[in-house]
Amino acid sequence: MKNGMRYHVGMYGGSFNPLHNGHKECLLKAAAMCEELYVVICSRKDASDIDARIKYRWVYSLTSHIGNVKIILLEDRTKDNKDYTEEYWDEDSRKVKDAIGKKIDVVFCGSDYDENSFWNKCYPESELYIFPRDEYNSTALRQDIYGHWDWLPLCVRPYYVKKVLIIGSESCGKSVLTINLAHHYNTNYLEEVGRDLSMLSGTDEMMLPEDYTRILLEHKDKEIQLMKQSNKVLFEDTDCLITRFFMDFLENGNEANKKLAESIAALNRYDLILHAEPDVEFVQDGDRSEEIAANRKLYSERIEKLYEKYGFKCERISGSYVERYEKAIELVDKLF
């Protein structure tokens, strides 16, 4: 940008694996300095690289309000950065120039590159503008995402949020444990959605099919929303398979809702499932099943087998409430 005038066409590229606050500042400043800014997202078909569609959404989320940013996807055919030689530099720069289709006045990059980088060599007709980005290091971030959590923009964090599910039969302390863990980690929790919805008729024995539908869909929707604001981890009190269990136990679930529960289970993924065993005192709060109270171990085992059926592994926690809490923290800490 010379004499206060904006560049006509600018280009800023990177792998954004992941996108961090250094990238964000470069993006926002570059967009303000150009009439048109083309952001090139490089990606590899490799397990170490984040899905290009996810990276596209990150960039779009940060820049859509500006109006002058266009996004280009560029597939990197190499398997590692060290394989990215001049042969690929030239090939990829031609692809980018063809995609933009007009003279590129300026190429932006962060200070992890210099005048001798491929940006300058592949775009000699363009001005090279280097943004200082010393605070952020992509390699260090990839090595320890959670130790550098503050480096991640809000739109990126949900991708890395761990999900911890707490399950168990009635009156095994899972609801209190869920909230206690959320407080410990200064994060969100998803309470048992079915608790209130199952009592719309005053008793869960009179539940209607649409009650189950609401429980299943509202739980999943709340999970998605809470992931956006969670601090590294989200704790969930029960999920769709507990709802599926009660459909059979109460014998009032229809086939459509059973299939819905199973479909949601197929979509779910958890980083840790804590199964609270029924070895604490049963507390009758007025709507809990006396049948479950009399056969707590039996129904606890049925719940765990249900999760195993759908490919989920559970970590059992037992003992006093304090012992459960400390064991849960020990297991969650291992996720980071």
C-alpha cells in the first residue's frame, strides 16, 4: 500500500493447519489493504492435514463480513513440506495465477517467511508484503494445541474441543459429577435434556413418541451449540443411547425414534466415556424407577453393553463421590 492507496489485487496463502491468531491478523489487515484479496488454502490428502472444507469455513467465518475476500482451494500433491521443491512451486503458482485471472499486485505472508522464500521467487511481478508474526509458531501449536489454546480464534476452537460423556443408571451421581467437572475445567456442560421432557405428563411412563423425538434432537442441537463456547472440553450428562435404553425399559418408544437414536449414535464421537457405577446410595427423588433401584447392577451392565454394541468403550468409575471426582479428573487430564 503506497501513499495511502489500496492495492487492487492481493493474495495471501497458507496451509492454515490449523488457522491461528497470527493468520487471522494477516487476513484482516491484508483484506483492508486491497480492493480484492484472494486467500489460497493449501491442503493435502493426508491424515496429518485438516479437511480443506473445515479450513475453508474458518477463513470464510473470519472474512465474510468484509465483502472483498475470495477463497481458492489448492491441493498440495506432496506428502511432506520437505518434498515441496521448486518443481511444485512453479506448478502451484501457475494454478493460483490462472484461478485469480488478473495481475496480482501484492503477495502477503507472515514473518516466518522472508524475501528469499518461494513467495518472492514464484511471484516476482508482485510486491511482497511481510507481516510480523513472531508470537505465533504453527509447529509449536500443532505439537501442543491445548497449551496454546489462546492462539486459536473462536471459530477454530470447536474443532479441538474434547467431548466427555458421563453415563450410568439412575441415581449414580452422574449429573452432579458432570457439573462439578465443568466447574473444575472452567467450561460448559450439557445437562440431561430428557429430565424435564420425560415429565411433561407428570410421569415418564406416559411419554409420547414426540417426547423422545424432542429429547434426541434437542440434545444433539444443544451439544453443537455448546461446542462453540467450550473451553477445551465439553461434559455431557447422558446422550441418545441412554434415551434408547429407556425406550426399551419403559416399552413406549416407537421404531422411528429407536432408529433416530441409533442414527445419532452413529454420528457421535466421544474422547472419553465415564460410566458411573451404581455403588453409591440410591436416592429416590420422586420419579426414579423402583425396578432399577432393586436391580441397579443389572441395568448398569445393560447400559454398558448397549454402548459396546455401537462401538463405544467406557471407563468405569466407582467408589465415593470424592473418589469418582478425582478419578474422572485423572482420566480427563490424560486427554490433553
